[in-house]
Amino acid sequence: MKIKDLYIYPVKSLRGCSVPTATLTRHGLKHDRKYMIVRITPSDCNNNVDSNNNNVNGSTGGKGKYTYESQYVGRVDSLCLFSASILPNYENAEVIRVTYNTPVPSSGANEKEKQEDNGGDDGGNPYIEFPIIADYKNLVKVDLSIHLSDCVGYDMGPKYQEFFTKYLGYPAKLVYVGDSTREVKGNLAPNQTHLTKENDFDSGPTAGSNDWFIFGLFTWILWYLLGWNKNDIEGHSKYTIQFADVAPVLVTSTVSLEELNSGKGEDGKNELVLDITKMRSNIVLEPSTSNEMTPFEEDYWAELEVSNGKSGDDEEEVGDRKEARRIILTGNCGRCKSLNVDYETGKQLPVHGQMLKRLSDMKRRVDAGYGYSPIFGRYGFIEKGSLEKEVKVGEEVTVTKKNEERTVFYWPGLSSGTKPRK
């Protein structure tokens, strides 16, 4: 099989862009999800956020302070009306342009009046630009938490806050990730795939009991006596993520998408076709020859190797194999209502066009860790020896490791059976 498409999402949860080549980093494809939009909410209900949010001090909780909530399509459907592009191109990236694509009015709705804007105009649609790499040292820090994994972001300032607040309809900031990282919780990191909610003594539901305390103490002493570094288990440095949800890379298959799109409606007609971009993949794979791949076989993939497709025993082949790039796949991707959003209107599709239900009807609830959420795609991490290397559209990909059974997603507070009671 081979790489069909590569996608970068410069701003988390906004529409991304296709690139012909991408550099592999420890946090995924270079320039992917380095910015994020957060909703501004007063920590004290008696406080109101003014148009410039002048009182923000970058912390959470307490009087006169604010919390910052990460935003997702499916929770805020209108995010899909923003598209991000890299200028002048990926290889010479300097600027990110975010365009607000004016929604197509719903049936019977009045067309919105045009408004003035602080940004530019992109084919009739307003846009705003910011650097691909921000000078964040002098920016104000704000405390963030994404899926119960904490980090900080750097506030890009009032110009960007005004733009996103205007088109989202609520107070919102643009934040940059800078040097901030987040903990990979549960069993997503390649050196933690053995963890489950039953044996994770750090985060499991029985943490704090005497048995787990004794087990944890014994394990720590063993690590110490053997000279192991808890952050360097199995030869891997500690895995971290930035603004990506739970892992740096998402891999999907065109064959599985074709299976999803092959369904018929109750009237016997073809149902609406789902575009691969709604899956928010980073790497999309397709077969090199007919019948090479089967739908949803990726559920069992554990490791992929990207190569230039050469074969043989000559010296050139040996050199090419040294340049092979590997991606370690550790978890399934559970799907949410974002699949049901109409990118033209920024609203949920009617029931007959909702892809989430179609996935569920195909018996894709195959990961108990996600409960009732259907599965499409695999999360992954870049192997240590592959960092700073490039992958290109058209390169060959081989499955070098498979799991005998499907993995079960575990992330304390997020996976099924670990969510805190309200």
C-alpha cells in the first residue's frame, strides 16, 4: 500500500490542508496543531468578560480570573467554517492563514449582512494571518487542560481574539503551544500499551488502596535498583503530546472509507458520501494493487514502515532500509458528532446523512474503551529513529507488526468506565 494523502491542521479543530510532504517530529507532523482556539469563561459567575478581556492573568480559578476551554467540532459545529492554510507552501512555511467561510444559509433563513472585519478578504471571505512559529517568550501564559491532561498556551493577543470572538459568537482566544507539552495518559504511549484501568496503579479507580501503594512502592524500588529511568522505559524517552487529542498522528484507510460510503438508504439510493477530510487524518493510506487491503484491517495494525518502494539486495537497498520511517500504532480512534457536521452550513446534517449512525450500524463499536462510540482509524507515535525524517505522498507503506486482538482504549477520565460521576 502507499500514502495517498498527508494532512496538516495548523489550528486544532479547524479545517486543515493537504501537503505533498511532511517532516516527522516527536509531536506528529511538523506544524500540525500548534495553535488552538479556547473559549473564555469567567471563573466567578459575577464577572463578565469585556470585549478585550483586559483582566485575564493567565490563570484559572478565583475572583476576577478566567478558565479557557478547548473547542472541538461536534461540540462547536461552526468551527468547521474556518479553514487553515500554510503560506507560501509547506516547504517554505512562514504564515498560517485562517479563512472564515461564510456559511450557506439554511433553507428559509435570511442571509447574514456583511460586516466589517479586522482581517483581510479571501475570495469574499474574511481571513486573518499569523506566523507559523510564534515568538512566544513575551506572550501571556494561560492554563489549559485537554482531556484532563494539563498544559499551558500562549495568548496571541487581542487582534486574534477579536476575530474569532466575532465569528464564533462568544469570547474566544487564539493560543500557541510554544514549548508546552502534555502527558500521554493511560495506554496510548508505546511504552504504556500494557496498562488497563485495572492495573494502572497511578490512575486506576483503586489508586490509594494499601495493595496498590505496596505494589507501586515495590515497582519504584525495583526501577531504582536496576537503574531504570521511569521516563525511559523500553528504550523510549518519555512520550508527550501538545494540542493533539490523545496521540500525535492519526492513520486511516481509503478502503475502509469506501466501505463506509457504500451503504444504501432505506429507499435503495446511495447515501451521502463522507469526505475523508472529516476524519481529520494525518496519513491516508490506499492500496498499491487491487485487493491488497480489506476494510478495517487497520484495527489490528501495530507498526507501519514507510519506504521508497525499492527492493533487492544491493547496497542501495541497504541504505534505503536504514532510511525507513516507522510509526507505532497504539490505539483506535473513537468517533463523535463531528462526522455529522455539514461544512457548508456549519450545522449538523439531517438524520439520513449522519455518518456517526452509519458507522454504528456497521457494527463498528469494536473498542470497549470507547463505549458506544464507533471506531475509524488508528492513533500513532513516531518511532524514535524516524524523527526529523520526511514522508511523501506516493511512498510505499508496509505493516511490520500486527496485534492478535484489537487494542482497548484506556485514558483515565475519558475512556469508558473511568469517567468521573457528575
